[in-house]
Amino acid sequence: MAACKPILLLCGLLLLASCATKPKQDYDVNYDFSVLKTFSQLTVKQTDDPLTADRINDDIKQTLLNQGYLFSASNADFVVNYAFITENKEKDSGLSIGLGSGTWGSSGGISLGTSIGIPLGSNTAKTQTIQIDIIDPADKRLIWRGNGQYHFDQGGEVKAQGINQTVAAILAQFPPKK
């Protein structure tokens, strides 16, 4: 029975890790990111959600400043561009499966259980995906791309916090650690 506990623990950790979402990145593996010190930003020209566009733009700038980069409107080492898309996604069904083990006195056991949530309100939630591109201005070549997403039901402060946290999580991967 003692041999089952590590296996059960490993299964639980794998299940937990598979549910976590993390921002993703891709980059030019031959680019020397250590030379980047200053940045400028491109602005989204037309959007049906100017509040979100302004929030993303401001959060990108503040995050890069916090990372030690300097803003330069002209002659920057890199240019930052971004895009975002908002989609309606089905909410989780509320079904969850649990697996556990335990001991009682000199005996042990394994249990498996399920629970089903009852959805209240809407069956959909909005998901916003943010993509941030880092471009070399000399040849206008993409050198780094990161993206992440968050869920929200309404705008306002909660949405602004979601944008801020998502932008910070995406740019936490920049520059890439080789």
C-alpha cells in the first residue's frame, strides 16, 4: 500500500499541472537580447475596444519600465506591438474528479469521488487573448512573441486587473532565458 502513495501523489500533481495555463513565448534563438536597452511602442490604429487597447498599451510600457528598459520615442533598440482578441468561451461544466488516499490505524485506503457544480447565471465567459510582439527596428523582423489569456465576466476594475496581470506574466518571459 505504501508504494501506491507516491504514484497517487504524482498523478495528482500531473492533473493539477495540466489545468494550469501559463503564457507562451517564441523567439529568434540566434538574436542577442542582451543589447536591448530602449523601446518604443506601436499603437493599435483601429479597435472596437479602445479602453482595452489603452490598458494593454499602458501596462506594456509600465512593465518594461519596471524591468529596467527605457522608453524612447525614436531610435529605440526594439519596438513593441500587440494584438488582442476577445471570445466567448463555454464555462467549465463544474464536474470535478478527486483522488485521495489515507490511513486509519493500521489500515489504509484509496478513494475516488466526483462532484458536479450547478451553473448559476450565464454558461459563457469572455476570454481575452493578448499577444505581444518585439520587433527589431533595423530590419522590422519579429524577434520575440509572447501571448497569454485571462477570463472575465464584466469590465471595469476586475478586467483592468486581468489585463495588468496577463501583460506582466507575458513580459516576465522577456528577454528569454537561454
